[in-house]
Amino acid sequence: MIRRTFQVAMSLGSHRVLPGAPCVLPRLNPTSAFGSSTDSLVSRFCPEKMDMKDYALPNASWCPDMLNLYQEFLEKTKTDGWIKLPSFKSNRDHIQGLKLPFGLAVASDKNDWRICTRCIQEEGQGYEYVIFFHPSEKKSICLFQPGPYLEGAPGFAHGGSLAAMMDEVFSKTAYLAGEGLFTLSLNIRFKNLIPVGSLAVLNVDVEKIEDQKLYISCIAQSRDQQRVYAKCSGVFLQLQLEEESSQ
């Protein structure tokens, strides 16, 4: 499935006709995708009323730095245009009523789907994080605290856990900023190790939208910005989700 999805994404990125498809991939209007539609995307992504658990809320495992910076950004949601994004256990919960295009849905009898960054249920043991998004500036801030189940070198987070975290923040930012759906490329340069249980701040910016692709960059660093953990750039394919059939 991974191989098939990657092949489909690459063919979409090259604007070729899909096998068996009657039409060429539709182009999005950059103005609508990068302007007024952002409000509707955010509104759907962040429902005011929900009966699902939001995992991006403080718990007893959060370190003081993470708690303090969380409160700072929570205040900014009242005055500076930032939005705290809820984090459910599956992307299926975020896009209810919508589906992946071109028949990419997978049939299964499983009902406990989880994105990889929410797969560890014990608080503080895996990925502890919260994302704040700024709609008008098309940028995100992620507060990330890796737990002991993400260890690589003794006492430090595995580089792959940071890569997965960056990709997750990229994906949410790409979708809200311009309906970016698939990761086409991800390039990371690691600089320093992140101690387990400490805070890493991920600063994510959409650099441009061009040829139906979103170009995104990220710097992961300590709260005081004195230590850079990694720098990353990624490219996402811009593509609209489809409405699910009522039948």
C-alpha cells in the first residue's frame, strides 16, 4: 500500500493521467487555496464541539518549559491570531465527511486507527506535542517533548522520532495552508541530540506554493534558541479531498 500510494502521489505530482481515470488532475486556484479557503479548512479541522479526545492538552508528564510556552501561546490565540490545533488519535477524525481522492481509501475491519505520533497511549512515554497554527501567516509552532519510548542513543531521542514529528507538523500545516496532502520529499540535517523529556520547539513556515506543490521549512531548536537540533525542508502535493458518499 505504501508503494502504491507513493507511486500515485508521484504521478499526481507529475500531472500525468492516472490509469483508468477519465480526466487530468485538476489544478487548484492558488488564490482560493492560499486565501479565503484557509478559514473553512481551519474551521473543519478544529470543530468547536467534539466528543473525541484531544491529545494536545497538558498532562502531568509535561516539563516546565513545555507548560510555560504552551500557556504563552494559548494567550496569543486570544490576541495574535494563533490557533491551537486539536490532535485526535487518527487523521480520519480530522477529516470526517471527506476521503482521499482517486480511490486511495483502504478497506479494513479494523476500528482502532492511530497516526504514528499518537500510537503510544501512556502519557509522557512517547510523543507529547501540541501545534499552534497562524492562518494569515501560514506558519506553525510545535512544542515537542520526546518520551523514553522514543530513545535512540541512551538518554536522547531517536532521530527518526524527530523526523516523524517534523513530517506530522508539515502535513497539518500544508493541509491548512493550501490543501497539501502527500509528502513528496523530506530533507533533514541533524545538528544536535534532543534529551529525552526536554522541550524542542519546531518553527514551520510555508515558503511558497508553486506548480501545485507546497514548499515548507522547519528549524527545531531549544526554547532559548541557543541549540539547533535539526533543519528540515519538505515538499507536499496540493490536492483537494473528496466528499464522502452519503450511501
